[in-house]
Amino acid sequence: MGDSSRRARRRTLEETATRQQLVAALEKAAETARIGSWVVELDGSRRMIWSAETHRIVGVPPDGFAGTIEEFEARVHDDDRPAVHAAIRAALEQGRAYDLEHRIVTPAGEIRWVRSCGALVCDAEGKPRRLVGAVQDIRERRQLESQLRHAQKTEAIGRLAAGVAHDLNNALTVIGAHTELALAALDCDRRGRAAVEEIRRAASRAESVTRRLLAFSRRQPLFEPRPLDLNDLVGSMAGLLSRTLGADIVLSTRLAPSLPRIVSDPGQIEGAIVNLAINAKDAMPQGGDLVLSTSLEDIDEAFASAHPPMPPGRYVVLSVADTGHGLDPETQARIFEPFFTTKPVGRGTGLGLAMVYSTMKESRGFVFVESEKGRGATFRLYFPVEVDAPALAAAPQPDSGTAETSTILVVEDNAPILELIETALAPEGYRVLSARSGSEALRVLETHGGPIGLLIADYRLPGMTGLDLAGYVQARHPGVPVVLMSGYPEAVAEFQGDRRATSILQKPFTPQELRTTVKQILDARRAAEAK
């Protein structure tokens, strides 16, 4: 063999090695992108060859694959098989390329979403030689799309819930205020007082419904902690949860007596309980028991060291226990991760337990899960007992004498609420100027001509917001304090940090709460002016 032949052979070997390296690199790139490839020979054998990534995606090992296109079609989900079969036939018989998304079922029974593409390859004479294609694992993309659709649906529901809550809170403000006024006028009429008291209790229950509606739609305002009785909160939710969970779930409560108050946001805690209860329902498709219990526990060093980063101390504990299918250790290790879910595509976002974790973190508390596969699950929420936690403050009472006369501009487009504000403030000696829109309020100011001591305005007014109106009024009357009213919980976030707003009055409110807010603000203003 001559030198030229040896050099040619060496070049051929080097080119073959390089080509093999490039093919291996391309296969690695396809594997990284989760894209498998396949070839069907059209030489009469109809032999099908899969790449390593195709085997991984379909879940069939190389030694378990017979190498036929019919076997691939057999792995396609029953509902999607007609469309895939038609696309392959059209490619073979008519030369049409195809690109479609469908499901496959692995030998282990797992359903996976894939994207399949195929095209016919012909020789120089136009004769079909092989069908080539690719298959891509698109489970993550489908999951993200599902989460986006769920988020959009939740946002739409949240907007609807906020609108309903606003209108309902307006009505509850009027009902609650007039029941308080009626009670003040019925000191000696026991039968009349009992009837009005029942109306007030019904209004209070209706107010809690609006809070839960907002919790369901995740439209609660920013975390607003305050002292609360966990037993009262759990007890008030039991009826609503029973109706939500259905007849096949038996709900019971076991509440320890005389628990210390915890400090947290009641709406967020309600949302956490709802999330845990719905997860429990999903874990008991054939029905079962769900128990909500409370207790007071002293956590020692041994328990705390086994549950980091929890410090020793006294905790009020809420336990949510079900008799469902339970959780394996691997799932328990990831259960509070955002977007982690064991539910099928379209059934969950993986955010429910992440929100529970976030709520407990905001509450300076902790949440842990205890479970065994097939033996149910118990979620324990630990709320630290605040040694210096303030008690629920009683509303300060106005002075017994007539308050110093001050002019207050009240702007509210809801006539009954406007009337009750006038009724609540007039006996205290305040002069009330009324308007039902921002433009009308500015005309009232022009007519009045004199100073005003306070602006009380609804957040949403015809033509402008209460904050916009506050800017106009404060430009003409510098230093005038502003109380903004709203039945939209999410509007609270917009008020916070805005210098135009002095205080926020969340609907529904009582005449006493209104009078207390007004007195505190005007007293503070007089004190500041006296310095």
C-alpha cells in the first residue's frame, strides 16, 4: 500500500471519527433539549429506530422495543391515537409533514405530553426512502401553560369577588350602622333590642362571608396581623367548610379551651385552612374524616432541634388531620415548594401549600407535616404565644360633652352610607358638608368658602378616585387630613405610603368606629397646631 493510499485511509478514518463525535454531540444536544429522534425505513421492512432520548421520553428501554411504527402508535393515549395515526398515514401516503401535540402512556402507566414531528425523505428520483421525525417532552411547558390559565382564571374570579365584596360591604355598613343606632334608641325595649341584636349578628356573619370569599379568590390585602382567637376563627369556618367539602367528608373540630390569643392576619389564616381542607378532600376521593383541632404546647429543646429553625417556647397549635392516601417521604420533603404538586395537569398550581408556608412565616410561626403512605396526613401550624401581645383594643369613646365644632367634607356616592355618616357625626357637633362625586365636592368647597377640618371620601368615586380628590382639596387647604373609605380590600395596598391619605376606614364600619377615627384625627391635628 502506497503512502498516498495510507494518507487517504487515515483521512477517511479521521473524518469518520470526527463525524461520530459530531453525531454524539448532536445527540447530547438533543438529549439536553429533551428532543428524541426516530427513523422509519421504507424498504419494505418498515423498521423503526429510536434515539436514546426517544427511549427515555417514551419510557421504553432499547431491549423492550420491537422496532415497529405500530408499537409507537400503541404507546399513544387512546384519545389522541386517531389524530396521530391519521398524521402518519398522510405523511407516508401523501408526503405531508406533520407537527402535533399529544399524550403518550409509558409502560408504567404515566401519561406524558409530547410534541411529535414527522416528514418524508425521498431519494434523487423522488422515491420515498424513509420517514424521519422527532419527539419532544413538553410536560413542563404544558404545566406552565396550565398554571398561567389557572392564574388568569383566579384573577378573573378575584376581580368578580372584589366587586361583589365591595357592594356587599356597602350594604353591611348601612345595616351595621343603623342597628347600632337602633340599639341606642331601644334601651328599655327588651323585645326590640333582641330583634335588632339578631340583625347585628346576621350582619356580622355576612361580613365574615365576604372575608372568606376574598380568601377563596386570594384577593386579601397585604398581611395585616392583629390579636385573634384561633378557636373563634376555626369554629366560624366549620359550617362553610362542611358545605364546601361535601357529604362524603366528615368534618369535626376539637378545640382546646382558654387558648391565648395569637397575632396573625385572620383572612390569611382562613385562606390557609381552606387550602389545607381542599388538599385533604383531594386526598380522600372515596370520602373520609377531616379533623381540625387546637392545642397549647410547650416546645422543648429536643423537639425544636428536630424541627429547625423552630425555637423552643410556647405555641398555639392548629392541626388539620385527614384519613387520605398519605404522603411518601420524597413528597413531604418538597411539599411546601412553589409550583410543586402531585396533582394531575390542570388540577393544581402547586401554590396552595406554598401560601400556607408564607402565611406562617409572616405570622412568625412554623408548619410541619406528619404522614405515612396510606395512613393520612396531619399538618400542624405552630403560632408563637406573644408574651407582650396587645389585647384587642376597645374603641375609645368620644367626650361626653359636645365636641369642638369642625367642618367635615364627606364624599360618598352611595346615598345610604352618606346619610348614616351625617347621622353619626351631627350629634357630636360637627358641621357636615356632603357630596356624591369629586366634582360636586369641589363645587361644595367653592360655595363653602371657609376652612375645613377633615375630608372623608370613598376611594372610588364617579370621575376621580378619593386620592385624586384629596390632592385637589389639600392644594386648596394645606394640611387637611384625609380619611379614605373602601370596600375593596386590595385598595389598602394603594393607600399605604400615600401622603395624601391620613387614615383608612375599611367597610363595613360602625358609627362608633367612624366617630372614634374622626375624633383621633382631629385631636391629633389640634395638638400639632398647638405646638
